[in-house]
Amino acid sequence: MTKKEREQVTPEKVIYNLAKNYESLEKSLVNQLSLQTPNHHLTTGTNRENVWLTLFERIIPRKFCIEQSVFIIDSYGQISAEVDIAVFDEQYTPYIFNYGKIKFIPIEAVAVAVQCKSNSIDNKVSDWAESIQDLKTAMNAVVRTQSNIVDNDITKEQQSSTQSSTRPILILCALSSEAAKYKDVFDIVLHLNDSRTKLIKLIKKESEDLKIWVDDLNHYGHDRYPEGEKERYKVLPNKLTDTKKSLSKLRVTEEKNENVTLSLTFQLNQLLMLINNPLFFPHQSYVKMFNDNIEKYKKRSESNGQTN
């Protein structure tokens, strides 16, 4: 590059080219998703899931791990439907429970759960989302922090907290525009337009103040907890005033046309920052869950005359 050429490369041009690079990423994504494998629908579906995986690997920080085809488990003994792509905090890797190649990840660790669909989309995606929303995090950990030893056992008196019951961000990735029908079920819906030339992004509560997201992601569904626990959970959330900020203000546009992948990068990572760190792992609760279920299974097996 000559001196004259370097002088002509202004900061504005560099930033403009950066934005254009994200548009190129979107075009590549759309082209790959539209590619069909002749006479092999299973291979095509797997390839498309890998394309979505590549997108999330590019835009999600390295502090998170990304796994495919996992199940999410909670300390109440509930297990989700299979999750195509799960994003979870790397400090939780010791607590991934393995059964052969099948992985079960504690709900406390999971920040994002993704369902990938091709052309056929039905109400089963709502059932899938519900199987994750039914899972409950637990407060029952003892940990040293910078200033104190924390025992956040929910059965004891607790101070107000920025987190009490977290849930993953739910994302539906699909080819068909029929995915738009489920924009109120999922937090984010990504699908191709009908001509399969552009990526469409729909975000539930995109124009809502971020305060709504803070409450929904960090203090989710206290009424789902057993009697005796739910009232204790309900008094924990810190009172947060309106931030005057929303996800809609994180849209990158050029002449009213949205740069979808660049906007998604800012918006999804803003949501991840609202969760920030996972709840402390409740060892006692998971040990109790294992012991209780082992005992129940052994009793049922004995009553049925089985030994294994």
C-alpha cells in the first residue's frame, strides 16, 4: 500500500468495511443454509445445524463453551428435551454429567439453548421450549467471595440478590418463515426470508427496557417452586429502575436496512452480560437429587423383580 493509499484509508472507511464484512458473513450463512444434499435429508439437517453453530461460535465470547446435542438437567430431577446447541459457562465443565456420548448439563450453567429446524416447524417447538422453561435452578451453595463466605441456602434468610432463578436465552433457528409464528415463544427467532436471500431476526421484547430482561433472565418463574420456597424467592430480587436502554437501540442499520449479524452480535452479547455469571453450583442439591433417584429406582426395580 502506497503512502497516498494509506492516507486515503480513513477511520470511517475502515469501520464501514467492518460492517460490510458482517453483511458478507450473513450472505455466506444464507448460501450455506440453502445448500441441499441430494437424497440425504439427515446429512443436510446436520450440515445446517453446523452452519448455525459456526455463527454462534463467531459471535459468542470464549468464556462460554458450546456443545451440540445435549440435555439440560436440574436438581429437582427434571430433564429437558434434546438441545441442538447449548451455550454454557466454562467453569461448569466439571459438572457435565456423561452417559456414554450423551451429555447432561446443569440448568445453572446454561446461558443459551438453541433449537434448529429446517422446513417443518410445528407446535413441538413450543413443547421443546417448555421443557427448558420448566427446569428450576437452585440456591443451595457455600462459596468464598472476595469479601465473605456466602451460604445462599434458600431455606435461610437471604439478602436481596441480583440473581435468584436464572433461565437460558431461547433461540429458534430455521429456514422457513413459519418460524415467525413462534416469536412469542422464543426470545430470538432467526430464519431465512421466503426467497432465501436474507437472514431475518425477530426478538421478543426488543423495544422493552433492559430492566424487563434483567428480571426475566435472573429472577424467572418463582411461582414454579414448591410451597415454602416460592415466597422466599419472591423477596430476593433487587429493585432496578428503568435503564432507558433497549435491544432495539443496538440495531446497526444502513439506510433503514439492518445489518442482521452485526446487530445480533451486540444484542445477544448484551443479554449474556445481563446474566453475566451463573449461579453458584448447588452441590448439596444435586447430591440429594442423585441419592433420592438412586433409592427410588432401586425400590421400583426390587418391586418389579429386577436387579438392574
